[in-house]
Amino acid sequence: MAYSFSATVAAVGVYRGRQHYLVTVTESDVAGSSDEWSITLASYDLPRVGVVKVVECTFTGGSATTVDPEAGMHAGGSDVYANGTAGASPLHFHPATGLIWPDSGTLYGQSKANGAATTIVTKLLVAEGTDD
């Protein structure tokens, strides 16, 4: 089978005056570190300016043993978050900045798995606005 992904977004409530969203990306048949997903912010009713507060990558099958997730506002980018160190499942971290801005209107991400034929579920907790 070929690489594919699906995404869901759910509003999870307001905290400190800011709406928070849970973005869940499920990747199937991941060939390795170059497979990339993309989410058009408007299509999923996500804010055009927001902050990724938490990232969690979990393997649900396959042969990969580590992931090193990153995301950006351009294909192949890591300007929203980059873990920087490969880790085993589940990998859970808080991005240093995590800022999403209205540059391209699309968020791109890679799990950067070290193996093939893997299903990976990535969850992002996104808060609207900025931390300023």
C-alpha cells in the first residue's frame, strides 16, 4: 500500500481565555523519514494563528522503533516544532515555540520514523492566539 494520512480536529475547551484544539493525525504505511502530512488550517476550522503546546507520537503497528517529529508552515519545514532527538513510542514533548502563523495557511508535519510499514498516530494540542 502507499503512504496515506487522515486528520481529525476537535475543540476541547477554553483555558485561560483561549480555545484549545486536539489535532489527531493518523499515518498509514509510513515508508520512513520523508513521508509528510499536511493540514489546511481553514479546512479544519483551526485558527490561523496558534501555538502547538504538546506533541505526542505513538506507534500503533509496524517495524519502526523511533520517531523524531517536526512540523512547519512550508513543506519539509521544522519552524513550528522539531523534537531534535529520536525517541521510542510514545514520544511526548512540549515544543519550545510551537507558533503557527498565517504564512501559508497549511501546517506540514513529518514523524520521521526510522522504519517502514508503520502506522503512527500524532496528537497535537493547539491553543488559539500566541503566548505573548
